[in-house]
Amino acid sequence: MKIKIKSIDYQRNGVTGAGFHVVHFTDGQEPWDEMIGIVFEEPKYIAVISPWAGTEWIKYHWRGDYYEDALREVVGSWERPADYDPIPRA
């Protein structure tokens, strides 16, 4: 499967929270096209939702396993910028 990455980042909630990557991507197959992939470190822990869904995300989601291989490949090859700071500073 070919996906086009628009942006990617990493988030970790607190010191003991499970870290995850957020991938904004398109696959060129759907009319709405843009999707957000939430990729946790553990296999099979992936969510794919629409960035436009708001609170109605249940209507605008896709099977994570369909995109898992492509998303994990992208996450695995992603290199954080040298000045990357996972904690936003004001």
C-alpha cells in the first residue's frame, strides 16, 4: 500500500504513559482522503481516524490493521529533527 505522509510526530503522556506516533497521511483512495494514524509501539495497536471528524469520529474511522504495515514502515524510518523537543515550551 502506498501512502503519502503530510506530517509525523511523537507524543508521550507523562513519564509512564504509552508513547505513540501521530501520522497525518493520505492514501489517494478515499474521497475525503486525509487521515490520522495513531501508532503505538505494540503491534496491532493502531487507530486511523479522520482529522475532520470531531466528536463524530465513530463515523469516520478505518481499520487500523489495513494501514498497519505502511504506517509502521514510515514510523520506523522517521528520524526526529536534531532540535526535536517532545515537550512543547511556551
